[in-house]
Amino acid sequence: MRSLRWLGLAAGAILLLAGTVMVFEAFDRHSDSVSDTIRPFLITMAPVWAVAIAGTIVLLRHPTK
């Protein structure tokens, strides 16, 4: 069961990284300046990464009795 958890976390990390790259490319495609790319990208991806990190912490936490 433990290896299945690590496999799921690794698959999730790969999907998160691929999604992050695709979102960045989508914002960069139609921008004229760096601030037109970075600001919306951070506003969009910061909550996604925060939830992903929080979920990982919850999944990796040792159960307490």
C-alpha cells in the first residue's frame, strides 16, 4: 500500500509539472511583456501548487493514535 501511495504522488507531481508548463505557455502565447505573463501565471498557479503541497503533506503524515 505504501508503494502505491508513492506511485500516486509521483504521477501527480508529473501531471502538476506538465500542467504548470502548459499554463505558462498559454499565458506566454498572447502576452506582450513579462509582466503580462508572470502576474496571471502566479495568480493562477499559486493556489494550485498550495493545494498540491497541502495534499502531499496530508498524505505523507504519519497517522497518530
